[in-house]
Amino acid sequence: MFDHEKLEVYQLQLQFIAWLTPVLADVRERESRLTREVTDQLDRASLSMLLNTAEGNGKRQRRLRAKFFDDARGSATECAACLDAVVAKGICQLDQVESGKVLLHRVVSMLTKLVARFDREGPENGESG
């Protein structure tokens, strides 16, 4: 098992992607060219969130680790905004995206704590200090 797989936030991100995949499949069956952009962006942002968390957890320098976690947090909030957009565009109903936004809120909260933990002076090997 890789170290990033042990992170609860990483597991929640995988849970979000598992939740999102059938939602995107359903939406893409009935979407138009005008709505494809937001669903593609949502798909990319969800992967970016996951990949930045994994990569950041592998960094030894505290500040660099914090930067990747912060980038992951940005992608998670981007996912939330994309979910708002699919509702605003009438692609989904609010109740269809609510559970995904709950997951994202937890992810953002956890990433915020990770950024705070590593975005300060301390040992450069990534250990708590």
C-alpha cells in the first residue's frame, strides 16, 4: 500500500469519483455541446484533486507538500462550483448533487487542515515538528 492510500482524504476523494462517475455517465447521455464543457471540467478537476493529494503526500519538503494539498483543495472547490453550474444549467437537480457536495465539503476541510499542518516552518522531511 502506498502512503497516500492510507490518507482518509484520499479515500474520500476516491469515494467522490465513484459517486461522480455514474452521474457524469447519465448527464453525458443527454447533454448538448453547450453543457459538455462543464462536465468535462468536473471530470478533470476530480482527477486533479486526487492526483495532487497523492503527489503532495509523497513530497518530503513541508512547503511543497502544502502546495500540492492546497492545489488539491482548489480542485475540490472547483468540483463544487461545477456541481453548482450543472444545477444552474438545468442539467441536474439540486438533490442529485447534494451528496457529492457533502463529500467535497469534507475533503476541503481535511485538505485545509493538511495545508495548515505543512505550510509552516519545521523539519523538511515532512514529519510533524
